[in-house]
Amino acid sequence: MAKRKPNAAFMKPVTPDAALAAVVGAKPLPRTELTKQLWVYIKANNLQDPKKKTQIIADDKLKAVFDGKKSVSMFEMTKLVSGHVTK
């Protein structure tokens, strides 16, 4: 069985806008790395709902990325983050 190649679109660096850069830094990152950095931030700041692990609780920096929402699901988070990057 052939080894799966990573999707090139995910590996192409994207540039975070100012709101997202406050969380993950301003340098261009592949989407996979951007998501990893986001999780590092979420875990470091204890922003995962303890009862419902799929919910992310937004602090002030994340509220800017999450369109002002107080909490979002992990799945909604990836959709919202997409609006804060330029290819």
C-alpha cells in the first residue's frame, strides 16, 4: 500500500491576520502548524471546557478570532480561523 501524501493545500503557508497573529504569531504557517499552535495556546491557557472537551472557551484574544463569541466547538473554530488567514 502506497504511503499517503499530505494534501498540498494544507502544507501551503497561510498568513494570519492581526487578530489571529495575537494568538499564533504573525509569520506564515502551514494550516496544520497553525492549528497545532492554536491548540498549544488553548491548552496553555486552559480554554477547553472541562465538561465538554469539544468546546473552546474564548479569552479576549480568541474572541477577536471567534467573531466575538464566548465559546465555539472545535469544528466551528477551524471554520472561523479560515476567515483570518490569507493565502
